Amino acid sequence: MSQPGWYPDPYGTGNLRWWDGRNWSDRLNPEPAAPAPAPLPQRRSSDPAQQPARHTAPPAQHTAPRTAPPAERSWQAAPAEQALDVVVHGLRLRADDHGVVFGGESLIWQYVEWVAYWTAGAADGSGRPAQWIFQVGRHPFQGGPRVEVVLDEASVPRHAAGAIGGPEEVWGRLIRLCQVRAEPRIVAQLAEHVRAGEAVDVAQGLIVHPGGVRGARVSLSWSAISGAVVDGGRVWIRQATGHGAVLYVPQQNPNAVLIPALLERLKG
């Protein structure tokens, strides 16, 4: 969106909004003043079932969580800002410093309010990823504007132009842009609310409040928390003492991947 023109409104009004080449203006128009490129067919995948935070003790192997792929660890991954332009499921996927566009859906990073990304395993039980899912959106989660991209080996062949490395490479580049352009702002805003005395529901089930965190029937004070880590498709809240993690949130829940960075910021 480097060129001025009418584009789908990232605020979700259903109209077109004027982009002056640097910023979104207040001008709305149900019809473009000049012919606009015809939108590609829209495709929207079904939302995954969201699960509440659960109280459980992880299996023994979670006592020392495995190292997650760098792309999943949003609070530790080295930022990289590489523009992306590739065709996925017959729709054009573009992402750069300004925002992300997929088919007829678009959002600019400045207005993203929640993020989610995770992998889905193959049905053969091998543990290998079969799908790489990326979502960003605005509230409300179940109805606000969003961009959702579901990648697999068939949709992004490894030899396709702009898709060097296949679906995992495309997914990783989307995440790295999100880490630089959206995640630090969202974490800072959530932390500001908590420091102002509010209780914030992060990831649909984990309440972060001035005294610590709670989820399901578990409540932990800040002194009892050592941090959080992504492992095995879950974000684990770890105790400062005892047997490690006792509380987890599914990684696909909105803003779950930001929990480690948020807890680190508040504890610091």
C-alpha cells in the first residue's frame, strides 16, 4: 500500500478508506473515485475452537520444556523486516512494514489488537506440521475484522516465486513482521492497563491483574511466577518454586503468544 489510493478500510467499516501514501485519512467512500483493482475471491477458514485456560500439571517432559522453533517465540526471536508477496490458495498474500493483505482482507499493523499463530500436526501422528496458521485482527475476536492465512505444502509449493522454503518460510516471515510492527505495542498497552489497576483477560481465559495471574481455579502472585514458555502448542505459566508449570493456555488463543513478554514486562 505504498501508492495513494482507495483501499479496504482496516477499521472494518465495509467502505473504502483513502491511503495518502503514508497514513490513513478520515475520508470514506462506498465506491472508489477512480477504478480500483478488482479484489481477488475471498477465502476465510473456519476459526479454531478456542479453549479456556486449564489447571493441570504438565507431563514429566514439560518440566524442562523443549526449545520451540524461533518463529513461535515472539518474545525472543530476532526481528527481521522482509516484505512478502506470494500466492496462497490462489489469493495474493502481501505483507510489509505497513500491514498485511490477503485476498479481500487487510489490516495495517498499527491497528492490530490481537495476534495468534501456531502449527497443526499431521494426521499420521508423526508430529510433523501439516498446517501453519497465522491470524491478526481487531476486537471483538468473534466478529471483528481479521486476516487469517492457513498455509500447507499444497498451497505454497517450495518452488513458488516468493515462497523460498515453502509454507514454513512464508509463515515465519509473517510472524517476524508482526513481531516488529504489532506485538511490542500490544504488549505495552496490556501492561499499561494492568499497571493502572485493571484486570485484563489475555488469551481468553488467563486473567492478568496487579497482584499476579489467575486461570480456572489457579491463582499465582507475581512472586510465585518465574515466567512463561511456549511448548507443545501451549503457553505454560511456570512457578518460581515447585514442579514447574501448573497453568497453561492453548497457543492458538488470541494473544496467547504474547503472555511470556507481558509477564516479563510486568515482573520487571
